[in-house]
Amino acid sequence: MGLRNIVIQGDPILKKKSRKVEKFDERLNILIEDMKETLKEENGVGLAAVQVGVLKRVIVVNMDGEIVELINPEIVEQSGTQEDLEGCLSCPGEYGITRRPMKVKVKALNKDGKMVEYTKDALLARCFCHEIDHLDGIIFKEKALRMLSPDELRKE
Ligand code: NI
């Protein structure tokens, strides 16, 4: 177990669609533990498996200090809209404004294969959408209403 390298934009794997997890085995557990460690080390809010080079539908999200895994996550309900600043560990130093739902309900499985459900708003709703997009090969920049200019970045 340990830290994994983050795949940086330009690597074609980031454009690929991740596959559903069907086997809940030790290999999956190790991937999840490594992703949690890596997210913690990077001080990120969320991380998708493709960002460590694994095309499986797994994301980890920091929910108020606790890092939780979501396997085969799906947004089952959404409401409202928000426009806010977004970045990505795979796009260091780049930030943009995206439009996302204000609130989302996500269904997923945990590492034991049990159904879990989270309803979150604001930052975490954005994070769920951002990470699930990664599983479909979409990077936030493609959806950004605009990216921040170097001048604006200096002020952030
Ligand atoms: Ni990202």
C-alpha cells in the first residue's frame, strides 16, 4: 500500500471511460486505501481511480474530514444550480468556473459491496459531479464556463 502518482492532463487515459467494478476483492481494497492516502497527501476534495491510472468506477471523496469511497457511483437526483470555482489534481494550477447542480443525491457501493447513499450540496455536490465526470472521461475544463486568467489566479 502507499501513495500513487497522479496522472496529469495530456495523458490519453483521462479521456477514457472507466469500467464498472464487479469484483470486491483485496485488489480493490488496496486501490481504495491507496487512493485515500493519495487524496489526503494532496489535500484534495476528491479523486477518481482513472487519476491514478486505473479505469475502474471508483472515487474517493473527503466528506468533512472523513475520506469515503464510492464504487459505481450514480447521481440519482439533482436540484438547483451553482456556479463556482473548480480545480483538479490532474490540472495543477488551473481553475475555472463551472455550473453544477446545487444539490445531488448519489447512490454507490462501498468496499464491502453494500449500497450507500449520500445527499450533499455546495462543494460536495460539485465534487461528486466532477469525480463522476472523470469516470466518463470528462475533465472539468471541458465544461468550464470560463477558466481563470493568470491575473485572477494571482489574486486567488
Ligand atoms: Ni479532477
